[in-house]
Amino acid sequence: MARAGLTTERLTRAGAELADELGFEQVTVSALARRFDVKVASLYSHLKNSQDLRTRIALLALEELADRAADALAGRAGKDALAAFANAYRDYAREHPGRWAAAQFRLDPETAATSAGVRHAQMTRAILRGYDLTEPDQTHAVRLLGSVFNGYVGLEAAGGFDHSAPGSQESWERTLDALDALLRNWPAPS
């Protein structure tokens, strides 16, 4: 019989909190059982295994981040939309480092296709419509933006910008200016 009060949703949220505290890779069913002071076996009526738990945390993180990005984008276009979107990602990563890592977790194709990851791609493409990019350049630009946002956030979280001036915020703003300029002047194929 399942322990009263434990649900898949509650366990997923607690796992997400654990990820923010300890790091996403440290989240296991065993660690979650310790958090609730229950035996591991009592969680298996809600979760298949640690992979299932991590997948659920990833889906939660993608959903939270998509909601935050959508709110930031509302009513914006062009550089304003680009900056709002980028800042929503960076702020989420700073506030929820474990969930941010979970949002990068590799999902199987079927799960990915039904996740909020699809919304992220749609929002990025909506931003790019303001820059008049067509395929395949739009796909290239989606990949570029994802790479820059993920790379910058990762380097910043690892302290990669702590040892020299100018400050990280100034570099972030210049990076967004540079991305805007690039998207407005996207190079023709060679």
C-alpha cells in the first residue's frame, strides 16, 4: 500500500527541489526516499526507477520554463522579444540550477515530442519571424540561440566569468546585442 500523501506529482516536485539543492545527477529514488524518510520500495508504486524520476523532473522543468518564457514574450517582438526570452532562460537557470540541468536531459523521441520542449522551439521560431528568416536558416538560428543561451548559462554557473572584468551582466547584454545584429543581418549561404 502506498504511503499516505505520496503521489507521483509530489515526488516529482520534491525531486526537482532535490536537484536544485544537490545537482540533477544526484537525484535518485534512494535520495528521494531519504528525503521522505521512507523505504525505497514504497516509492516504486509511484516511480519506475531513477530514470523515470529524472524524466519526470525534466518534463516539469521544461513546462515551468516554457510557461516563464511565454509570459516574458507576451506582447514583445524583435530584439525586445529576444532579450525577454533569453533573460527568462538565464533567470530560471540561476534560480533553479538542478531543474535547468534537467531541462537538458535527453528524452526518448516519443516523450520529447509530447513535452513542453515543442513549445520552446515554437517560441524561438516565433521570435525569429521578427527577423524574417526562412528555412533552413531559421533552424540554424534556433540551434545557434540554444547553443549561446545554454553555453553562456553553463559557463556563468561554473564561475567562468568571475575572474575578469567586465562583469557577466555587461557581457550578457553585449551578447544579446550581437545576436540581434546577427539575426538582422543573417549571412547568405556560401
